[in-house]
Amino acid sequence: MRIPRELEKLMVFGIFLCLDAFLYVFTLLPLRVFLALFRLFTLPCYGLRDRRLLQPAQVCDILKGVILVICYFMMHYVDYSMMYHLIRGQSVIKLYIIYNMLEVADRLFSSFGQDILDALYWTATEPKERKRAHIGVIPHFFMAVLYVFLHAILIMVQATTLNVAFNSHNKSLLTIMMSNNFVEIKGSVFKKFEKNNLFQMSNSDIKERFTNYVLLLIVCLRNMEQFSWNPDHLWVLFPDVCMVIASETAVDIVKHAFITKFNDITADVYSEYRASLAFDLVSSRQKNAYTDYSDSVARRMGFIPLPLAVLLIRVVTSSIKVQGILSYACVILFYFGLISLKVLNSIVLLGKSCQYVKEAKMEEKLFNPPPASAPGKPPNKSQSKCKPSQEENLSASVTSQPVHPKENVIPLLVASSSDQFLTTPDGDEKDITQESSELKHRSSKKDLLEVDRFTICGNRID
């Protein structure tokens, strides 16, 4: 009975983390792109004292901004109204199959998309010895633009299908689509799960729930535009919105409750998951961090804000007409309101994250040098998967995994038993050097701080 409360605490914290990364695209990213372009254009005034024209973070900011602008103009060639009537003309059972396929395709796109973006950022920021090597950025850039455009269209089809279900007279399609959530219970309840596997599932559920909230917002915007922004129609949509949210919450609670029951996992594990997510946020705010927090969220949860942001900008600009000085003033005030919301959300999240990290006794892992960084020791295998070479660290690329420089690397499992996680304090911390040499040849369970969407399950799920 403690599972629903602990799960919802984790969900609320994770949803606000996704909101922080999502608001970053609309608020701080345009300002950072402007500052990067300003530095680029004023560079002759300062002279070329540095080999790099721009810092790696500024290069990635410009690439994100250019991808957003290009995909936004490409979305103008996609007719939302024609797509809506095309989907509405299909039968209920066909739409049910289409919606299932869209959910699977969305997960595949999310898993593959961040790899494409990471490849682009790394290719654009890695040190190059020959000038001809800069040409390799071009194919990666076109692949990234194509991915963001296709993923935005996929999410648009999802939102359109949900809109058709809302506007159907007998509500049968909406009922079928909500019952589709209960298929998740069948697919996961009676299977073996370790803590790491459950952590991956929890991150996926957080991302899925936040994406559903954005899809519901898009559906409400499109419906309100069709009814000339009549506030009475909002109360017509309100029961359906509550029904979708309630079904999603109920499915998650039932699924996690039975998984933890059958696999003998206590409810305290969700506080460990929350501390791991909080550790990502705290570590990304340090001066020696190599990644933006929005990118670390994308790697941890598979939530990529760029396609969703492109679609939301496209829907808002087509639904709301801005005419006159007063309208532009309202837009500017709304933008400053978004910035204030982003800053306040970040402050509250950082405070809560520090509290969770302190409660889990993980704060020493932010500052203490780990045994793996001692001279003469081979690098950890799990770390080498995330960081292929030391050149990637030295280039200060913001696309690497959320790890720290050598003197601040997070301690790995060399100091704990195979059944412990970093979210619980280690009971015995002596003879670390001998233990590391012994555990090097032994397969150990992954640490929670290393578990993300790239992690292959430790135990085969049959």
C-alpha cells in the first residue's frame, strides 16, 4: 500500500525534471543561441587568441537552434486538417492498431534519436587536425534534421488520433485507447525484474506521462481554436482529459505495485531512484560538468524535447493569431513569464535534489576522488562504454554522459558488494585497492547511476 505514494513522489519529481528540460528549449536556448551568434560576429574585435571560434557548448546551442528553425518551417508543409480528416475516416479497430504502432514507433524514435544528436554534437565539437574533417558534420546535421522532422510528424499523428477519439460521438475509440494502457500490465507484471530494470521502467513511465500531458495540451488547443476559444467548450473537454490522466495513473500504480510484490522489492527503492535522478541534476550544475541537464534527462529517460517543442510551436502559431502592438506585448510578457517559471522550477528542483542527495548520503560522491582515478589503474569498463576516449573529456563536449573529470569521477561498484547500490551508504570502505583487483574479473550488477536507456538488462526477462 506504500507503493502508490512512493511511486507518485518519484513521478512528480521526474515530471518536473522533464518540464525543466522542456522549458529550456523555449526560454534559455534562444538566449544562448543569441549570445553564441553575438560572440561569433564580434570575434574580429577581440582577435583570434583562442584556437576555437566558439566553445563546444555554444556550437551545440547553435546547432539546436538551427535544427529547431529548419524543422519548424518544414512542418508548415504538413497539413494538420487534412491529417485529421484522413484519420477520422478510418474505422475504430484500424485506429486502435495505428495507435499501438505509433506508441512502439515513438519509443524506437526516442531511443535512436539521441544517438543521432549525440553523434552530431560530438562531430561538431571534437578537435580536428585537418580542415577537411569538418565536412563530416554535414551528413550528421542532415540526419538530425530529418530525425527531428519525422519524430515531430509522428507525435502529430499521435495527437491527431487522440483528438479524433475526443471528438467521436460514442467515445468508443477513447475507451479502447485507454484500455490499451492496461496491456502494459499484462506485458510486465508476471516477469522477473531487478532493481535496475525497474529503474528503467520508471524512467520510461515518467517520460510517457509527461508526453501525454503535452499531447493533451495540443488537443485542447486545437479544439478550442475550432470553437473560437469559447471557455464553455473547455468544460466539455475536461472530463475526457481527467479520464485519460486517471487511467494512466491507475495503470502505473497497479503495474508497479504487482511488480514490486512478485519480485520482493520494497517501496524504499523509489526513494533510491529519486536520489539517482537528483544526483544527475546536482552533478550537472557543478562547474566541471560536461553536459547540459537537458541532455542528461534525454539520456536517462529517453525524453528528447526538440521534436515535441517543434510540434508545440507549430500548433501554437497556427492556433493563435498575433496582430497589433498589444498582442506582441502579450507575447513578450508571456515569454518573460516562461523564463520566470523556468528559473523558479530550476531553483526548487535544485533545492529538492540537494535534499534527496543528502538524505541518501551521496553528497561525498560529488567531491571525494574515487579509487578508480588513482594512477596506474585501468579504467572501468562501464565507464569506457560511456566515454570512448580521454579526448572526448578534454574537448569538453556537452554531449558526453553526465560524468565528471578524472579527479571527480563518481565512485563505481568497486567499493560495494554486488547487491548494493550507490544510493545506499557503503558499510565497509577499507582495502579498496585489493577489492577492485578482485572484482575486476567478476561480473557485478550495475549501479543505479550508470543505468540509463542504453543499459542492457542485467538479467534476461523471460
